[in-house]
Amino acid sequence: MPAAREALLDAALSALSSLPWATVRMIDVASAAGVSRQTLYNEFGSKDGLARALVRRAADGYLAGVERALESPGGTGDRLAATAAWTVRAARTNTLVRALLTGCWGERLPRPASLSGPPSSPVPAQRRADAGPPTPVELLGLVRDRAVAALDGGRPPHDPALAVTCEIALRLALSYAVAASSVPTDAAPLVREVVERWPAG
């Protein structure tokens, strides 16, 4: 039930705008989504399953935005600048993306329990979310690798210097997301300048 699943995730995200995750009730999420509580449990298995799916959707949405940014016109500097701008914007507008990128989970957020081993839930949607969200290091690695593939024609072996350039650009973007009040609001110009000065750029 894709429509019910998205409605439930939207309802859970909406609840987070006014309540800490610990006080969000499954029955209220189901009611706000217009489905039964049993439908919610059938889809996610548990409140932690709902949390994992909610955070996974935030991660997937961020990565989809990275893909779009990497398709921007221009050279390496322009495309990494677009990726940096998207990273900062996503971190500032979505608290779940910010937590994913920084590892800073406040008590208001649904930090899913860490899981190890293969997925075990009989609930299909739960199995999809069982792996949990990536750590900040894993997420940075995913973005770096996607950037390298997009900028290097997608065929290995990739230029090691390009991987370093991509990582530097991403870490600059993260610094803007974390220290937003003490730096200019736009990371793109600095990223573009650094990339243009770096040998792989």
C-alpha cells in the first residue's frame, strides 16, 4: 500500500514538528494518515520500524537531491558547488537530514535503534527499513562515490585525486550546515573556488 505508507510517513513527520518522538503515539499517526492503527503496524511492524522508515526516507530524499545536483550543467566545480548548496539547504530545512549528516540526534528526533545481522521482520516494508539509516561516515562515502562516478564518466578506475576533491567539497558543505550562524549562507562559491584551485578540479 504505497499511498498509505507515504501518508503514514508524512503524518509521522508532521507530528515531529510539534512533539518529541517519544511522545508521538502510533494511534495518532494512523488517525492523521486516515488509516487504522493495524494498517500502520502491518506496514512498519513497530514504532521503531516507523522511525527507521522515516529516517531512511529522509536519507533517500537527500541522496536523490545529490543525484540531481550532480546532473547540473557545468564543470566539476559547478557540479560540486551545486551538490554543496543542496547539502547545506537540505541540512537546514530537514532536521532528519541534518542528524543523518552530522550524527547529532536530539531527543525530539526518531533515532532508530541500531541493528546488526540480516533483516528478520516478516513485514515487507519493515525488511526494507531494517538495515537502518547510514552513519554520517557512510553517508559521506555514498555521496563522495556518487560524485566521483558522475564526474569521472562512471567507469572505474577513478582518479584518486578526484575522490579527494569531492570529499573536500562535501566536508566544506557540512561545515556550513553545522556552523550556519558563523559563516556566510552560501557554500557554493567557496566550494567552486577550492575545486578550481585543486589539481583534480
